[in-house]
Amino acid sequence: MFEYLAIFLLVLIVYIIYVYNRMVALREAARNDYRQIDIQLDRRFKVFEQLIGAVNKYLDYEKTVLKDVVALRTQAQTAKSTGDEKNRMQAENAISKIAGGINVAFEAYPELKSSQNVLQFQEEVVHTENKLSFAKQAYNDRSEQYNAYVLSFPVNLLVGVFGEGFKQLVYWQLSSEESAKREQYTAKL
């Protein structure tokens, strides 16, 4: 009888260790994906600075855009430092909206469209936005895996025992335009 109890306790301890290690691995993978979003956001800001510097001699428009991007970036950084993810996501999504408008503004300036530097930076903006979209998707996918795992039974019983370090992760919210595009795409499927 004592042997069965010892085996049961050993199996239980091994299971608890497995669950704990899996939660840590999933959480840290999601945190890494979140850091990848930060890297792409920083990259996007630097590309904007370079792009706006390249078109500075052509437009007054970009001064407003740069001011808006800097203000939104400051808002996002402040929200990040205070842990206000909702405001951070709104600011970053507003920057994405500005990025989409830049290409439209360039269409009105033929000499600007032909500038090699501007073309290169436009390509970098598009490339960065794509990488940012992939990073957001990767983070949301990983967060979904983690959240599903910590909410599943019997893992959810152990989450309370392990403490606050294993609370659910917040998904990166898409802008309303991104959500509309996704809905249009999924409606076609």
C-alpha cells in the first residue's frame, strides 16, 4: 500500500514539474515574441525618420507626419513603461495607419517618386510593416497557446498554486482597419 502511495506521489510530482516547466516555456516564448514586436516597432520608427529626412526637401507634409509619429511613439513608449497595453496598441496602430497614408501622399509628387532614396525607404516601410504584422501574429498565436494551456483542466488548478507569474497574456489588438481586412479575407474563404 505504501509503495502505491509513493508511486502516486512521485507521478504527481513529476506531472507538476512538467506542467510548471511547460507554462514557463510557453510564457517565455510569448515574451520573446512580444520583444520581437518591440524590435520591429523601433525599426519602423527609425525607417520613418530616414524616410522623412529623405523627403524633407520636397514636402512640408512630412513635418506634420514626423511630429505625429514622434508624438504617437512617445505615447506608445510612455504606455509601455506604465504597463498600459491598450493605449500602447492604439498608438502603434495609429502609426501603422500613417504608414499606409505615406505612399498615397507620395503619388502626388512625381519628382519624389523617382528619387532612389525615397523609393528605397518606401520599400523599407512596407517591408517593416510586413515584419511587424508577422511579429504581432506570432505573439498572438503564442499567447493563444499559452492562455489555452493555463486555462485547461487540471493545469488551471495548478496555476493558482504557482502564483501571479502565470496570469493570462493580453493579445495584441488589431486596428479596426486590420480587423476589417481580416474579416474580408476570412469571408472569402
